[in-house]
Amino acid sequence: MDWGFVHVENGSGGDYRAACFAMVCHHCGERYIEFFSNAKQENLFIGMLHGFE
């Protein structure tokens, strides 16, 4: 489980930085990826809950 950051270009030509949450199951190797506007702890918990679903 880790955070990564990407630059996203919007439709009007501007760009912004998005946080990418990634989690990999060590038993089966299944991957879960979700994008957030920032890497705050609350988004970490949300990403973990969604990943375990």
C-alpha cells in the first residue's frame, strides 16, 4: 500500500496534481487503485476500506 502522485490535465488546458492510492493483496496479487485530490489520512482510510471491499 502506497501513495503516488500524477499530474492530470483538465479539459480547459490547466493541470493539477492528484494523489493515487495503490494497494496489492499479498495472497493473490489483486490490485486496487483509487485517485484522490490529496493524500490526507482520511483518504488513506477511505482507500483502504474500498480496497478491502
